[in-house]
Amino acid sequence: MADLGRLLIFLGLLLALIGGVMLFAGKIPGLGRLPGDILIQRRNVTFYFPIATSLLISIVLSLIFWLLSRR
């Protein structure tokens, strides 16, 4: 039961961290509007595919997890 409790606490903290990042991500200039992001606007439809933003976030998270795994 202790392992399950630790897992739930970790998941809760992770969700809180993700929520905090989502709150403040809109205030970071340029994030979500990088060159390489695809934006198609038509009359009734808007399609947005953030390729460059996704790559940047993936690289940053990979670096963080790599640094944490070295401990």
C-alpha cells in the first residue's frame, strides 16, 4: 500500500506541475507561435499543429529527465 500511496502523491504533484505550466505558458512570449508551427485558417475552421513547439518541449523534457536519471 505504501508504494501505491507514493505513486498517487507523485502523480498528483505531476498534475499540479503541468497545470501550473499551462497557466503560465500563455505569458511566455513566442511559445506556441514558433516558426515551424502550422496554422491554417479558413472561414469556419482553424487548424493549428505546433510542430516546432512540440519538438522544443520534447527536447527540454528529455534533457530534464536525462539529468534526473543520472543521480
